Amino acid sequence: MYRRFACLGLIGLSAACSGPGRYVWYSDLGHNAAAAANEYVVSPGDTLSIRVMGHEDLSTKVKVRADGRIAVPIVGEINASNRRPSELRSDIEARLKDYVVMPTVTLNVDESAPVKVMVLGEVPRPGVIPLDPGLSLATALALSGGVTDYASRDRIFVLRTMSTAAEPLRIRFTWEAVTRTDPRGAGGFLLRGGDLIVVE
């Protein structure tokens, strides 16, 4: 029997809420944390435009390598994968302060690399699903044929790699919550490249 772990202070989504047997209910994430979980994150293969205002010689257009890193003029190597564009922009600005007075950086994702999610467990059609823009948990489960008669209706998990945690975040959903017609609810939870959906 699995034990439910209460996770407080979820704005940071710490690794304490992940790992074998540990999870956080989607309903316990809170509005801010749920919104953060739905933000776009950079993936290997994405093409980024980085512009330093007033310093065009430091501006660049770069593709995120397979190892998740990018090279920025003067700053050097930075890990970009699994980070929100706003987080990455702030990191670059902070590193530029050693060389530029009050640097202002804009960062845009010019091209998003094709990415996928995987669905496993008690679904009729387990496997890999291309991650089209706006792919939600409800849509991914529908593409997998829903859940089987043997599925536990309250043990649907999304495992997600977080840049701030050593272990994946494990978010728990119920089938009832996922199939409600509220687009802002559990069914509207947006998936990211590399997410693993497990129906137990």
C-alpha cells in the first residue's frame, strides 16, 4: 500500500516530492505551481535567439545541443535544457554582470524541436506520442485509448524531469479529475517533452 506524502511549499517543486513511492497530487500543487508546471521549457534541438540590448556583438542565435547546453559569447557554456526561457534569460543576465553594466537580455525560442512523451501501464495502446503544441494529459490518454478495465482510477502519474531537482517530479491524478470538462483542471495539464505517463 502506497503512502501519500504531503508536500508543502511547492513553488520550488523540490525533489522531496519525487522518487519511488512519493508523489504530489495535482490538486495540491496550487495555482502558481501548477501554472509553472505548465510553462514551456527548453529542450535539446530548440533554436534560441539571445539578444543583449546595446551589445549586438554579444547577441547570438544558438541551437541547444544533445547534452542540453549552449555556448553564449563571453559567458561560456550554460545548461539550457529543462529550463523555462525566463529562467535561462535571468541566468544569462546574472552572468553578464561581470562584463556589462546592467545587462538586459531578451531570449526567444525561434524553433522548437520535435519532442515526444511516453504512455505506459494500463492503457490499450501504450507507446510514444509526438508532443504537438498544447498536448494535454487528457488528450494523451485519449490517444492511448483511455484506460483498461484493470487500471486503478486514482493512480495516474506524470513523471517529469525538473531542472531544480535531482529526481523526477511525480504528479498524481485521478481518472475522474482528468476527464472533467474543465480545461483549467487536471485534464488540461500540459505535457512537456520527456514526460512519462504511467497508469497503474
